[in-house]
Amino acid sequence: MNRIQKFFTSILPAQSAKSMEADSRQWFMKCMECGFEESYWDLGGIRWKAAGNSRNLRKCPNCGKRSWHQTYKKETDDPEDPMQAPDS
Ligand SMILES: [Zn+2]
């Protein structure tokens, strides 16, 4: 975790911090040149309660090109999501 992430996780109640991390982990940046993707959280970013896709011009760590990266939310089966729990 970087400084910003530590800051937020330390000031927020545990529940919110978890939700923030889980949410940020669902956001990915995908290189439109080679298809390489990284999660926002792993990039040291926070994207919480956000919606919509955006594009960023950045250098891809995989292909090394300065290319457009699509930001998008990956809908995953979150085992901690009460809506998806089998016995709820
Ligand atoms: Zn790339």
C-alpha cells in the first residue's frame, strides 16, 4: 500500500476501508495496444463509488508504448458481497 492508500485505510472505519479496497480492485486499466491490464489498487490508486469509463494516455508497463488505457470496472463474483452469498 502506498501513502494515500494507507491514509484512507487509517482514517476510515474498517468496513469502509474494505469496501474502498474492494471497489478499487474492481477497476482496471487496460492497454489498448497489447491488452495488458492492471488493477487501480495495484497501481496505487483509489477509485471508489465511481462510475463510467475513461481513457488515459500513459506508458504501458508491458509493451512500453505510450498508449491509451481504458479504465473500466470488472464485475467479479465477490465472495464478500452479501447479495451473492449462497446462504443469505
Ligand atoms: Zn501495452
